Amino acid sequence: THFGFETIAEALKEQRVRGVFSSVASNYDSMNDFMSLGIHRLWKDHFVRNLNPGRNPLTSSTSDQKGWNILDIAGGTGDIAFRMLDHASHINNDAHTNVTVADINPEMLAEGKKRSLQTPYARSPRLKFIEANAEKLHMIPDNSIDLYTVAFGIRNFTHKDVALKEAFRVLKPGGVFACLEFSKVENPLFNAVYQQWSFNAIPYIGQLVAGDKASYQYLVESIAKFPSQEEFSGMIRDAGFLIPGKGYENLTDGIAAIHKGVKP
Ligand code: SAM
């Protein structure tokens, strides 16, 4: 582009995102609680239960007992990864399914590794942490992943379309792309209250509790800029995915939404 301004803006965005997550890594749970009115744990439980990760030996063929290869992008603190391994192990009796947690931020990964010590998966071959940008997953082979998840991560990516193409490349045919992200509230009255909460309360609470107004301001703005449910579903389709049904499920009237795509 002219004078490389776009490239500079993109580099600044990536640097800003890095800074935000470095500064919130250690009080990450309170951040999520403010941003989601405390409901993010229920959304994450629902997201994982609905994906039903793991190969159930009672229902799958005996020759096929390898478990799923799951890639949890922007997996930060391991919130989604631990839930998926628990679900595979306890609900599907699958001791083989493995999760690779990839995140661009080493501090978020360090927090995840620390937290993994409280789980049965620490030092297990079923859980791996890698530093990687969702837009450049060259360390992950083509057609190698059964389930790609990204929770509260994609709105921070500089080129969402590139990340979606990478998701498509690494998934096996029949593999599933699943995204949990803040979205657009549907009820206008509830939306008015939610917007007040987001723009007028969250940054100040961030200042009071974490001494960091700017990071919380960024997070609120990034939610407002993220495409609507329909638009984002269109972007998933444009990356080559088949869209099951309506393509998304609203959570808490659209404060968050789950989007899915299947690689043909
Ligand atoms: N998935 C976790 C969860 O649901 O609790 C963490 C979400 S956290 C709000 C967003 C994460 O996205 C951060 O850990 C950040 O470092 C990561 N991230 C931002 N841009 C990224 C990129 N381009 N590639 C990979 N990770 C990225």
C-alpha cells in the first residue's frame, strides 16, 4: 500500500494486542468476569459440551481409537483446553484426545502452563502449548486437525480472513471450526443497558481493580468493532467452510455467539 501506512498500522495493532494481554494475563479471570457479566464460565461449559470432544469407544469403530487432534487457538490460559480434555476423558472415556494450545502471547501461555499444574494433564502428551500467530500456522500440517477452537480470540486478530483460511488448511475434511466470541445483542432495550455497561462502566472498573483503563477500553472497542453474527458467518463461508443450519447460536441474547463451519 502507499507508503506502507497499512503495514505500520497492522504492526501497531499486533503490538497493542500483545500489550493488552501481557498486562491482563495475571488477573485474567477478573477481566473475563467484567467483560461477560460473570457468565463466561457457563458459556465456555456450553461451548465444550456442545462440541462433545473425544471419540467415545462405545460408539466408534474399534479400528478408530486414536482420539481427536484439537487445536485451541488463542488458547491463552488453557480455559477451553482443560474443559475439552475433561470432557473427552470423563464423558467420552477417551484417554487419547489431545489439545494443542496456541497463543501469540508468551505471558498468556505461561499463565496456562502454570494453571495446567492443577490439572491431570500437566506434562502429559495430551496437552501442548505453542507460541504461534493464528495467521501463520506453518508448524501445523495441512489436513491434520479434527477440531479447531477459538474462544474470545478472533476479534483481536489483524487479518481474520487469513486466520480463517489457515483454520481451513489445517482441518481434516469433515473437521470442525468452532468459535466463541462476543457478538451483537439482539434486543434493543437490553443492548442499550449493555452498551452503557461496556463503555461507561468497564474501563473504570478496569482502572479501579487492575489499574489499567486503557486495556479495558481496547477490549470494549474491539467487541463493538467485531462483525455481526450474519457477517461473521459469511466470512467463515468465504474461507471455504460449509455452514451448518443458521451457522451460529446466540448466548445471552447475543452478548456472545458460537459460530461453526465444517470443512467439506
Ligand atoms: N481462549 C482463552 C479464553 O477463552 O479464556 C483466551 C482468550 S483471551 C481474551 C485472547 C487471547 O488471544 C490472548 O491470549 C491473546 O494473546 C490471543 N491472541 C491475540 N491475537 C492472536 C493471534 N494473532 N494469534 C494467536 N493468539 C492471539
